[in-house]
Amino acid sequence: MNRQGFGGAAPSVNLSTRTPETTINGRPPSDLTDEEVDGLRYELAKAEDEIQTLRQVLLAKEKYATDVRRQLGLSPIGNIKQNLSKGWQEVQTSGPYLSASATLDDISRSNAYVRTRDGLSQAGHATTSVLSNVGVAITRRLAEMRNLSHTISVPSMRHSSTFKSFEEMVGTVKDKVTSSADMSGSERRSSRHSS
């Protein structure tokens, strides 16, 4: 094989893509001799045959590799898992990841973070306690109202002491939750000003 790209000498004809205005060996394409046209057609046919052969060889090699993977118990999903695992390990050892991780560690140890976390935890506990008490009180009041509804009509039930007591309790709970939220907000603001 004496063609360019296969280790042999370059052919005397340039096979690059050209427009009709380009020249081959200083002559326009229409000025090619019959011998040069036949030579180019022969080279083109050989190149296309080689391309087809290489495609067939590649297809056979891919089938063979698939069979070997199957015999080894390697599945496409297993390959994906392995690639993801390897990629994640590379991410964890990368400079930006290590830098971000160190920064997050520093933040989690800072006084502001600890105070914020503790304040939110206390607010969460207070809210949980209030809501638990509300649930118990509502359940009790609804049971009383259910018992009362069997003996009194709905309009007169609205004026009963149990219903009024229920309304007052809901208002009190609302006030407690609102003041608890306001208190935690003011604690956070004062801790920000002191730091």
C-alpha cells in the first residue's frame, strides 16, 4: 500500500475535498486525464472496501467483547456502577471537593452555626411541646362537644361554656406559638449583634 496515511509514499494526486474552482496538480478537475480519473476511482474503491472491512472487523470485535463480558459476569449495569463508583472516588479526592469539605467542617464548628443550630433545636422542641398540648386539648374538647351535641342543638352549642372554652384555648395556643416564634427570632437577632 503506497497511500498516504498507511505508511507508504504520498500519491501524486491530492485527495482533499475541493470545490470546482480548486486545482489538482495545477490543473482544474475538468482537465484531469483519463488515466488520473481511473486512478482516483480505483483509490476511492479501495478506500471504501477497506472502510467496509474495518466496520465488519469492529462489529465482530464488539460482539466478541460482549460475549467475554457476559462469561465474566460483567453486565452493562455493573459497568455503569463501577464507573460511577470510580468517578465518585475521583470527585472525593479532587482539590475542589476537599476544599469545600474543609470549609463546611469549619462552618459546622463555628460559634454562629452552633448557636443557630441550638436555637432552632430549642424552637423545634418548644413547638413540638405546644402542638402536643394542643392536640391533647383539642381531642378532649371535641369529645366534650360530641357528648354535648347529643343533648343540645348546634346554635345553642355555640353559646355553651365548652365551646367558648375551646375558642379561648385555641386563641391561647395561637398566642403561645406566635410569642415563641417571636422570642426565638429576637434571640437570633441579639446573638447576631453580639458576635
